[in-house]
Amino acid sequence: MLIRQGQSVKKTFFVTNGCLRSYCIDKNGKEHTLQFAIKDWWISDFIAIYNDELATLTVECITDSNVIEFNAKELDEIHSLFPEFEPFQRKNLERHIVSLHKRILNQLQLTAAERYDLFLEQYPDIEQYTPNYHIASYLGVTQQSLSRIRVEKVRK
């Protein structure tokens, strides 16, 4: 666990290998996976960092992973010392924002089967080390619905 829901957050993490996920637990105890982070992705509870709030997300490693931990506030100092790092970080954060916006639109506009197909494109090897309930919570479906989607894909 890198971040626990309810704690103060000062760190952001860059994944060099492995797989992490961020999720929240609603008032009924149900998990909702917001993001998976694989190689070259950033992960944290950015709302907590930038709004100076307690974490609403938990961030955990779901495989053996290597991450680079940054103090979020000190990244500005790193940019001053190493200006060549700033465009790299900015590009990664832009990619992260685009990915989250696409995810929101996909949740609103696509069927569960279409979301699953996109998930497999974005994370082609993730099913081998991610429990089904993580994938189902990411897609916004039950595990039973995920099983039905997989069966229908095999039939086609």
C-alpha cells in the first residue's frame, strides 16, 4: 500500500515496472477501481495533493513493482534544477489526463463489452496478474457480468 484512503498525501509515484491500482471504497463497502498504472505511468491521489485534502483513494501494488517516489511539492524544484525533466513529466501527466477523460467518456457512452475491449487494448497482459474483481470494478460491472462478456467474446 502506497496510499491509504483517509491519510494525508504528499507523494506521487512513477511506475518503472509492475502494476498498481488506485481505488476507493464507497459507503456500502464496494470497491471502485479508478486507475491501473503500468510502466511509465504516474499514480497518486492527485485531488488530495492539489486540494490539500485527505486521500479518497487507496493506491496499492497488485504485482511486484518498482516505482520512483516523488514529493509532489518538490517536483517544481526538480524542474528548476533539471529543466529537461519538465517536458517529460508534462507529457506523462498530459497522457494521464487524456486517459482519465477518455475513461469517463467511455463509461458514459460505451457498452460494458466495448469498455472491456478497450481495456484489453490498453492493458493487454493485465488479466494474467489482476483478479477479476479488480477488472470488473474498473469496468463498472459485476464479476458475473464480466464472465458473461468473456463467454460472449469466445462465442464470436
